[in-house]
Amino acid sequence: MAFKPVYGDGEQPGEYPYTRGPYRDMYHGRPWTIRQYAGFASAEESNERYRYLLGAGQTGLSIAFDLPTQLGYDSDDPRALGEVGRTGVAIDSLADMRILLDGIPLGDVSTSMTINAPASLLLLLYELVAEEQGVAPSQLRGTVQNDILKEYVARGNYIFPPRPSMRLTTDLFAYCAERIPKWNTISISGYHIREAGASATQELAFTLANGIAYCAAAVDAGLSPDDFGARLSFFFNAHNDFFVEVAKFRAARRLWARIMKERFGATNPKALALRFHAQTGGSTLTAQQPENNIVRVALQAFAAVCGGTQSLHTNGFDEALALPTQRSARIALRTQQVIAHEAGALDTADPLGGSYFIEAMTDELERGAWEVIGDVDARGGAVEAIERGFVQEQIEQSAFEWQQEVERGDRVIVGVNKYEEASDERTELLRIDPEAERRQLERTARVRLERDANEAERALAAVREAAPTDANLLPPMRDALRAMCTVGEICETLRVEWGMYDAVRARA
């Protein structure tokens, strides 16, 4: 599709192509969801942090999982040594999820789970705990990231090759359409693409190209774009250039509305209107003069709000050094609350719409993104472009050029390459208690010891039998989790059937 601006002077918020926002009233009708991303150590510590944040005014949960969980390894796997609970919470089984969500009414709270390769397993654990609370699947609200393509591009937290991974993604789409209809089944993420060094234009283009691939896979699986399109959401980064970021979010909505209408024939307004979660830019935070990060986060958060985000996470100022302490998490939370209640952010939709500068920049970002999407299309679409290494190479080149600008001093980073000062001031850091890992390993061992071994083996066999077929994998995986099989055991069963993705060999 060639670029052509579709913004009209008469367009209102909530009208196609949704440049000015997905809803007519925007924050008048409903403020954005304050969702502080949190999780560390074991389920006990994370549950305590969630309760604190909800009590302090957070309006939705956002769960961070540790690297072993993201990679489908149990905490007692030798490959998990030293990583258990370090970058998020360790979840090995239903026993962990019960503790993580203890005392949290799942019928009332909206939950986001940042998990990709084993996303279906973590969603199923959430559903099983809700079932034990007496909450029907139809009542559950939230989002599971479930965006595996950006793992091959930017983060590296994949397990299986791209095509079986895409099968898991679309199986989750179909499962939720039938059982958990209020759940957003994917959060197509540009955040990590930007963190890896992409420009704003590349973040926009590669994210939407991945969205096109997911939609095509869903259509191929027999799903309606009007139905699954209404449950899609996006996840974007908010960086330091305030005006670029506002324009980027506006351009994203315009681009996606046209993609869904013209490529996939969607007519449902909910499938045409892009909704997104934003997080302030982790890679913009500096270890030098870390208090400067409070200002950076506030500006980035305000850009996301002025750009019309539906939910928002603000980073802790100390995250260039460690996971956030309770103090820094409180400052990050209060940043959103100050914007909401003291900055006039709820007073109008699209507050910068009509600005000559913002409108011109929105057009420029849209034009640039169409060109990059065209490059991806010319290579067979996002999956093939990723398999060939095209997307990765483009991001790597952008990251290299950005770093050169910093080192030459062409790009100023306050406190890093300008306005530097020597300081012995120490920042309080969060320390992970080693006892948390010990408790986690003991609990996982106890789960294996106390479960019905024959029932667990039968459940794993059912997953193994379904893997090479076209059957939806989520029902047998749900049965395996209910039988107290672990996340690692189920992922290992699928590794045997599908193999593991080797990025070096794939790009050779």
C-alpha cells in the first residue's frame, strides 16, 4: 500500500482512522489503567508487592516473570542457576500461581502478564487459580503479551522455532475466543524492539509488520478478523523526545486502522481501533546521576498520555542499577497520579492534535513506517524477514548509529556525556533474599513428590500426542497443569517434538 495521509480536519476521537484516539471521550470516560510492572524473587514476595501497589492506588496488575520461567525452565533446572527470581517472579507450577495471586480478587482486577514463549501456560495457570476462587473464565479481564516474533527480533527469549511458536499463538487466540472472551490475547510489542536500538519509525513499522503476520496466521487458522481483531492490543515504548513519541502513537492508530480495513477486510470498529499499553523507556535510564531518571520518566509518561495510551507503566529511577525498591516504585506510581490529577491530562482528548508540528510529524512517521513495512512485505512478510535476519540487521545498524552519536557528543545524555560530575552518593538497591530461591526449589520438589505421578505422566503424554496434530494444544496443557505438571516439564515435552530455535544457525 502506498502512503497517503487519511487524517481529515473533521475527524473526531473515536472515529476512523482513530488518529485522535480509539474512544470518543478518551480519559473523560475512563482514565488510563495505572499498571506498575512488578515481580521478583518468589511468589510470596511478589504477592506482597502487588498488594502494596493495589493499596497505593494502582488500578491493574502487571506481572513480571523471571528468565527461567520466560524460557520454559523450572527453577531447579541446572540452566536456571543464579537466575531464579532475579528479573521477575519464578512460576513453576499451579502451587506458585496460587500463592502469587492469593487474596487478589481475579473477578475484579485486570491483569497483564508479560510472557511470550510459554504464554499459554501462564494464562492457563491464571485461569485455574480463578476457577479455584469461583471466578468464571468469562469474567476474567487482562492481557497476555504472547508476542513471540519480537523475541526473535529483539529479546532472545524464545524456545521453539518460529512456526510452531506461531501455532501456539493462534491456539491461544482460539481458546480465549471460546472460553475467556474479555481477555486481550496478544500485546504486540514494539517496546523491546525500541529497547534493542530501533528508531521510532522502525519501532512503529516492525511492530505493525508483526501484527500483520499474526492476523494472517489467525485468518489462516479460520478466525474472523472482526472477532480476533477486537482482542488485539499493542505495547509501545515511550522515549525522551516528547513530540516524536506523541506523533508516533497517533500514527500507529492511523496505520493499524488502514491495515485492518484494507488488508483484512475488518469492519468492526473495535478491530480497527488500535489500543495500546505504554512503558517508559528502560534503555534511556542512566546509572550516572540516577535521580535524573525521575524527570525522564515523567516526560515519557506524559508523552504516552498525550498520545492516548490505554494503560501505562512508569519505570523506577533506579532500574539502571537493579530491580526497583519499594520507594522507587512508589515514586513511579505517584508520577502517574500527579499527571492524572494535577496536570489536566483528563480534560481533553488528543490535546496536541491540530499542532502544525505534531500533525506534520505524524504524517512523516506514517510515511516512513509504510516504507519499512513495504520492505518487510517484499521479503515475504515478518516471519520470513525475521528468519532471514533482515529485521535484526536493521535494528542493529540503528543501535550502532545511535551509540556513535552518543560517543561523538552529537546526542547529549545529561550526566553521561555532558554535565558529568563525580559523586560518592550511594543509591539504595533492592537485594534479592537468597532464601527466596531456596523456598522456590523446595516447593517445586514438593509438588513433584506429592502429585499423582501416573496422572501427571498421562497428562504429559496427551500434550505429546497433540503436538504434531492440528488440535488446539491449550486444553491438554490445561489438564497437565491441573495434574501439577510443571511449566518446565510441558515445555520440555514440546522441545522434544518441535526442537529449539538456534538463532546463529538460522542466520548462517
